Amino acid sequence: MPIFLNRDEPGFETRFAALLEMKREDAPEVDDVVARIISDVRARGDAAVIELTERFDRLSLTPETMAFTSDEIAEAVARVPAVERAALELAADRIRAYHVRQMPEDQSWTDPDGATLGWRWTPVEAAGLYVPGGLASYPSSVLMNAIPAQVAGVNRLVVCAPTPDGVANPLVLLAAQLSGVDVVYRVGGAQAVAAMAYGTDTILPVDKITGPGNAYVAAAKRRVFGKVGIDMIAGPSEILVIADRHNDPDWIAVDLLSQAEHDASAQSILITDDAAFGRAVADAVDKRLETLERRAIAGPSWRDYGAVITVDTLDQAAMLSNRIAPEHLELCVADPHALLTKIRHAGAIFIGQWTPEAIGDYIGGPNHVLPTARSARFSSGLSVMDFLKRTTLAEMSPAALRAIGPAAETLARSESLEAHGLSIRARLDRLNDGPLEEGH
């Protein structure tokens, strides 16, 4: 049974704080295992990747077979049913159209002192995209990771997608093809992250690694950060639904289950201003769990981490939501736009009862790689910006240096950095010696 909380009951604050601090994923032994795997891959390269792939995925590879060939990809893609291909193509088009609008512009201007300033944006050279395999093999994740990188102008895109027992998902390969991916390696786990970060004879190193994965993948990304960039350390999925009584309880129930079915550690929370409606939703969840295909996963998620919170007003709901800072937030209320203005922290917001979170997982357009575990308080979902770097630009004319250089020299002296000040003073002295042609 989920947790039932009421804003008016004594002890609410203590119980709500405990909900916020609830530990949903704790595997301290994982980091030690991952450290050994990374060290092994750094030392032995391809040999380590091949041995670990055989151990964990029951797949024998050679350096020549680590990547899918173009013929293998073509054969797999040809097996994708037409209706699924059309759906994936529509998703790719919508995701691309959304992310194209995120591309920032270079800027340059000359200030009143005569200094030319600005910035420019350039893509990372190479990106490695991790795609889970097995039961969690999601072609949508390929689109959400690869298309922003492609839009940003990344030169080389590689995917690591484990294929347990050698079974590949044709939709994953089609998604890679639609997203401009250069090569797909059939390796996964911490060893794939290590290979993309440090390189092997077969897998060239990349500059940034993105994409979801299990606890081992997350730990590996945390360990290689600094050697390469990463998108985020994602935890179990989560959804918060704010709903009034003017909703179908079954709709809200399946929205809550849409995240619960991801992982037994996922979390689904309902905040409502009607206690009876909250009970009706909980009853609807129980009824759906009787027949849901993934009830063995969704059931424990709802039982162990689910919550129904009753508040007096939607203003209270917004305040609690901002403290939760959910990965996904649905606003299923009569005036969702009014409530939207009061929301500050959420990875993605789905506005109105006709916008289920699942539309964002696949076809809406915005990215579904989002901050979890309350990190929406300080971070954003994946975007084109994750694959771009901003380089600042500054050009001093002699007049500009004469105008602002002395202040810089003063500050350098105040910090006891003599050479800093001297580098400016040398130029100012030359200017004081006589006329100087612009640009010299």
C-alpha cells in the first residue's frame, strides 16, 4: 500500500521530509566492482571488453565483430514493421524540430571603450551514447540522445548497446540510423563506458558520454567524469501528478503506473485537494495492477515508494511539488496554466489532463532524459546545449587597453600576481612611447 499523507494531520512535515529523503537505490558494492572494471579496460583494452561482454552478456566477440556491420544493420532494419518504422520516423522528426530551436547564436559587439567582445558556440568533437539492452532496450533513448548531438554538429556519434545472448533490437538500430549515428557497438555495462572514455584499439575515445543505464553504468559515468563530460547521474524514474477531482481516477492511475513499471525503485506520487479522489485513484491503481503485464515491477514500486498526498489548496500542492522537484510533473487541474506559474522545479511539465507523461517519452518533442532524485532543483534535461561548448572572445584595441588596462593592472597587484600586471604594463608603456598603428 502506498503512503497516504494529509497536509492537515499532525506529523505531516516529519513524514513528508522522510518521503523526500527516501533511499530508493543503494548499492555501495557497485562502485568497487566498477572501479575494477574501468581499471581492467584501461589496462587491457579490447581484451577486457570482450571478456566482460562474454561474462555478462553471454556473447563471444572479437575486435572485428564488436561493431555491427552496415549489412547487419540493414538486415535488422528491414525487419521493422512498417507501422513501427513510421512511428519512429515521426518521433525523430518531432524531436529534431524541437531541438533545432535550442541552437544558440554566436554574439559579438564593441563596447564604449573600444573592446570587441563576444562568444561562439562549437560542438564537442565526438559523443558516445549509451543505450540499455535486454528488457530495457529503448529505441526512444537513442533518438533522445543522438538527435540533439546531431543537431549540435557533433562530428562523430557512436552508440554502445549491449545485446545479451546476441539478440539485437531492430528498432534500436533503426533509431541509430535515423539519428546519424556513425557506429553501433554491441557492448554494454561499465566496460562500455570505460571504453568510450579511455579508448581501446577498436573503440576510439569520445569527449562526452550520455544516456541511461543501470547502477553499474551510472557508477562508471560518475568515475569517468573529468576525463570526459557526462550528461547526468540518473536514478530511478519518478512522476508527480497534481490532480483535482475533475479527472478520471483511472487516467491518473495509469499515469502513475507509467513510471512505476520502469523499475521497482521508481516512484509515483499523487497530490490532490480531494481526499476521496486520492483514494479513488489508489483503488484504480490496485485494479490496474491485477492485469498489468509488468505488475511484478510496478506493484513493488507503488507499494514501497508510492504516495498519495492530500492538501487544502493547489497553492500548497505547488509548494510541495517544488520541494519534491520531480523528474516528471503532470498538472491535471482545471486551470493548469495558472498552477504552472507557481512551479519552479521540475524536469519536464505536462500541462492539462490530455497530456500524459508518456507522450513526452516518445513523440512530444522535448527530451525525455531528465534530472531525477530532486536534482531538477539545479539541473536541466538533456538538450543541444549538452553537446556544445561556449568559448568567450575578447579583442582589445590600443585605445581599449589604454582605457581599462590600468584597472586590470591594479587588480593584479592587489592579488600579488606580478607577471599578470607586467603583461599589461608592458603594453601600456609601449603605447605611452608614441603612436602605434592599430593592430600592432
